[in-house]
Amino acid sequence: MNTSPRKLSLGARIGAGFAGVIAIGLVVAFYSWVTLRSLGGQVHELVTDNLKQVEQVAEVRERINVIARSVRNMVLVAAKGEREAQQKQVQDARAEAGKTLDALYSSAEGPEENRLIVDIKTSRAAYIGAVDKAVQLALSGDDDGAKALINGDLQRTQDEYFKHLNGLYDFQAKQAHVIGEGADHSMSRATTVLALLALAAIGVGSLVAWTITRLVSRQLGGEPEEVVALTRAIAEGNLAVDIRPRAGDTQSIVAAMAAMRTQLAEVVGQVRYASDSIATGSSQIASGNADLSSRTETQASNLQQTAASMEELTGTVRT
């Protein structure tokens, strides 16, 4: 029983080689998808969380500046109607800042960010209390008290408020920088990995092409055009065509064709020799037939002469 391992066919080897190349291509596609998904998540976090919160903090700081100017203007202007208009601006700026802060609070994540939010809420409460007190003093006409409060507690609580807002601003800016560096690192790593996978694909593809070419060339024993030309020459009856297998080649198509040509030449030679022998025998038979025919004619002539002599003798005897 033959227990030797079964050799793969040419088609199976080609299929296996290209399956390897396709597998590497699928790995490249999957890794690219994972990397792009990760980068997309980082960009989404950067845009929707960090940068948005940075914009929200900047907007709140702008509203605080509006409030500070309006409170100061309430002390500077004399008419009650103008002071009430400035009070309206303070209220509007505070309401807009409150909406922005509510959105900022709802998007807070992580212990550090939540701690900063608590500090902002605490400092904002103290600041709002000082603003309300300064507004009431200005509306009541106590300009000196309002100025003292503005330059004292209001300035102090505003600085504290700004300090914690800037802390959150710096924290989000730092986080954005970290995310940006992470995205750059991920992109650099993905570029390196994809380049290595591309080189691997090139290497595998080149190896498959070289292996298949070598296998086919070894099985053919020469270039396909040469094999076709030799086959056509033998098919046309040219048994003198020069077929030279490679050194040590006994298994290729060219080697088999060389053996076939030699055997065909021997068979044709044997047929030709037999034909010549048959022709020689036929010639000898024809010559014997001619000699036999000549002898037969001679004997017939002798018999006729004998018969004539017999008739003459018979006539003589009767006389």
C-alpha cells in the first residue's frame, strides 16, 4: 500500500499561495478598520467633549466680563432707567452663563473633572452673591458701597471664579493635547504596521510567483513557447528536431518528449527496415515468377515439337 504523502496539484498550490496573499489583505483591511474606528473615537471625544467644553468655559468667561462691565456701568451712570437697563444685561448674561454651565456640568466625566466642576459651582455661588449685593447697592444709590464691594468682595470672588474656570479650561486643553498625541501615536503605529503588512504581502506574493514559476518551469522543462514549438514539430513528423532536456531532467515534459521522439524514431526505423525487406522479397518473388514463366513457355514449346514429331512418326508407321 502506498503511504507516501500526496503531492498538491498545481491549482491547489496556486490557490494556497493566493489564499495567503488574500489573508494578509484581509488582515490589513481589518487592522485599518480598527485603527480608523479608534481614531474616529478619539476625534469624536476631542471635538464633542474637550474642545466643546473649552468653548463653553470661554463663553462663561465672556459672560462674566459682561456682568463685570454692567455692574461697573451701574455705578458710573446716574439715571435710574440706565441702571435698570444695565441690571437687565447682568440678568441676561447670568442666565446665558447658567445655561452654558448646565451643559458643561452634564458632560463632565472622571473624578478630576467633577472636582473642578464642584469648585466652579462653589465659587460661582459666592460670585453671584457679591454681584447681587453690588447691584442692589447701585440701584439704591449707594455708589460708595457698591464701589467698595466691586473693588473688594466682588473682585475677590470673581478672581476665584475665574481661577476655577481656568482650571477646567487648562484641564480640557491638556486632555485635548493628550488625545491629539494619542491620535498621532496611533496613526504612526498604524502606518508602521500597515507598511510591514504591505511588505509581507509583497514578500508572500513574490514567493508565490517565484514558486509557481519554478514549479511550472520544472514540470515543462523549458519555456512554454519552446515546448509548443517542439510539440508542433513532432506533430508535423519532424523526428530530427533537436530536443535538449536540462541536465539531470528526467521528469519534465521536454524530457518525456525527447524520449518519445527517440522511441518514435526507432519505431519508424524498424518499420522502414521491414518495408525494405518486404520490397526485396517482392522483387525476388517477381523474378522467380518471370523465370518460371520462361521455363514453362520453353517446356510448352518442347512439348509442341514432341507432339509434332509423334504425329510425323505415326504417319510414317501407317504408311
